[in-house]
Amino acid sequence: MEFEIKIPKSLEEIKLKTVLDFSRLDSDNEQLMVYKAFDMFTNVEKQHVNLIPYDVAKETLERVTKVLESKPQDRTIVELNGVRYGRIPNLEVISFGEYIELDTFVTPLFEGKIDKEYTFKFLSCLYRPVVSETNNIYSIEEFTNEYIDQEHWRVFEEHCPSDIYASSVAFFLNLKTELLKAMKVYFQEAKLQGQESNLAKIGDGMEVLKHMHKVNLQLLTKHLTTLLQLPSIPLPMMQKQEG
């Protein structure tokens, strides 16, 4: 049986929901991992995997792994289902409502939890339909609570490519970095004014933000595989011949 194995050339060609589903697989079941890797990242169906020559199967999985471990792009505009969505172009004018929602949806990630619904709600808040665009300058629709409704984030679940997620998280954490700087100034002023009752609360918040700031410095070069805790794809083992 002969057929052409199609492999994605970049993270842009792999949907984020596929990567999230793969991250939930039982990494201890190597046979399942191999079958699922072919099924989810190539055009090879499970019933055909065993028909692939060993060297071809090994090379295919190595190429898939290389794509998953590639550095994600930082794209400010992405087209989903025929609609152009732009990332919040200016964090300096982000509304309090936007910040609270984005922070809520990204926090579980840094607690070691991959929440699928929160992942797409985060992107649905961060990327909104472009209303005007001239060269590299664009504006997007204003934020409303409708962007965390199922109707909107489901669009990202169905169509969002995986390459924009890691850079989007890093982009948002830039705001936390700026907040950390502002809190340092407030901390110093409060101490000078003798506001001891507020210092403990401020200190606790600063410790959290210091951690987030360190993460932020690493995220721009962090692989999607690390950010989403993807299990490694095991390479198929050559079966020993009896005789």
C-alpha cells in the first residue's frame, strides 16, 4: 500500500486544540502516543500506521517533533474563519475589565493546569476583530463581556493555530512586568509614609509578580511543548525477529 504522508511544516498549520488534546494523553502508553501522533499530526489513520515501513515511521515522527519544538511566531493579526483578528495593539490603554479577564484565564497555566476553555477565552479576549488597518497600524473592536461568551471563544477553539499562543501569553505578561514596577514605587512610598498595615499585602503581591516577571523573560523563546507540558512522542521500536 502506497500513500503520501503529509506533515505540517510549521505550528501555524497545527490547530491549538489538537496540541491541547495531545497534551492530555497518557504518556506512559507509548503505543497509544505513536498512533495518536500519526492520527493528530499527519494524514495517516490508525489502521494504516502498522503498514508504514519502520524507517519512514521513525522519520515522520522525528519531523513532527521538530515542528512541535520550533519557536512560535509572534503574530499580531491572525485570520480565523474568514475574519481578521488583531491582538490588543496597546497595553497602555487596556481596560481594567480586559486585564481582569486575561489574568483570570492565564493564571491556571502557571499553576501547572492546562484549562482548555480558559485557553481559548484568553485568546478571544486578547484577539478581537480588526475594524481598521493601514500598513502595520490597526484598531480592533472594543472589549465587552461578549468576548468570553461561548459564541466567540468557540471560534478560537475551532480555528486558532497553535503558533500564536506562547507569544500571546508572553505579550500579556509584559503588562504584569509594568505593574511590578509600579508596585515597587508604591511600596517604597508606603514605607516612607509609615503605612505598615499595607506593606504585608503589597509584599505578597510583589512576590507573585516577581515570579511572573521571571517567567515572562523566558516565554518569548520558550517552546510551545514546554509551555503546554506536551509529552514527548516516542519513536517506534524495531521488532526483534525470531529464528
